[in-house]
Amino acid sequence: MSVFRTALGADWDRLHPQLQRRFDIAAGGPAVVGTGVMDEVWRGPAFTLPFLALGTRRHIGFPDRGRDVPFTIENFGYRDRFGRETVTFVRTFDFPGRRRRFDATMIWSDARGALVDYLGTHQHLATDLALRVDGTGGLHISTGPQRFRAGPVDARVPRFLLGVGDVHEWYDDARDVVRIGVRVTNPRFGPLFGYHGSFSVRTLDAAVPVPVAALPMREERRE
């Protein structure tokens, strides 16, 4: 069963039908790919550049900004090597002369009672997600405390280094597209980066294998 169905419980039925289609992704089932344009991709002041650039190699962040940026999001369901139901979130932004990615994989954790979001290609960062369905059937996702895991290291990310994410997805019936707004801030330093725009969704045949490029290079057992 989709990890989003599990996380939302009874609220799943309040989600807009087109968003149910978008998030009903599970191992062995159809994948969903969205293509569209981000009206704006922005970043914070100049001091955020080193931190955003640091995440570029592992697809955790990037320092680029622009308007009318072509965008793709790929959601494939599979079971990871620990047998957990997993969904990919591979976001690709095509800036002029440069392609950037922002990757995540999500699982449902019974132990934490939450959807867990692993960021980047190596799943070194993990955060619990809180989900809420609003009165229009839109979905709000917010991040909680973050954990850093690498080898024997298992540490909570200090507050001053946190990137707190807020995501809002809703369906625009008039235009027949999904609209999205993402904003990442730091409790001390303010806005870090974000984007907003819209995309159309298509469902892929269930027989389509998960592309290797969409899978993390390392999987983390710790939730």
C-alpha cells in the first residue's frame, strides 16, 4: 500500500482525486511522472550559497535560481533492500546550460509513527514528515527534526543548521494541473531556497522498472 495512504489514514479520502492518483504509488504498481514549469526557483541571500552548493553533488540542494524553469518529478514505488515500501522523489530542474536535481526517498516508519524522508543520493539526512489535507483537498507537508547518519555517526542536526521545509500541493481544476509551492527556511537565518509552479501528471505502466538513476546510491537502515 502507498506510504501516503498509510500516513494520511482516513484523511486520504479528503485528498483531491487527482492528488490521490498522484500519491497512490507502491511497489509493483504504476509510477507517476510530472512535467511542467517552475514559475520561479529562488534562493536566500549570498551567505546561503556555500551551503546550497555543498548539497549539489548529492542532490540535496543547489544555488541556482531562475524563472520559467522546466521541471520534472519522478515517483517510483519499490521495496528497498530492507524490504521497506519506498517511493522516489526525483526532482529535475533544467536551468540554461545546467541540470540540477533534488532527490528524496520516503518510507513509512511504524517505529516513529511517521513518514520518513531520506534526502539526497546517500540518505545521510532523514527527517519525519507531518501531512495535512486542507479544505480544498490540497496536501501540506512539513518537515520535523533532522538526523544525520553516516557510518557509526548518528546525530541530530543542530537547530542552526536545519533546513525546515514546507510543501503545498493542490489541484487546479481550471487548468488541469498540479500546483506546487516549496519553501525551505532556517530557524535562525531565514529563507534558504524554494520554488513554485505547476506540472501535469502521467501514469506509467506498472511493468516499467525503476530507473537506476532514480534510486539512491546508498540505503540507510536507521529511521
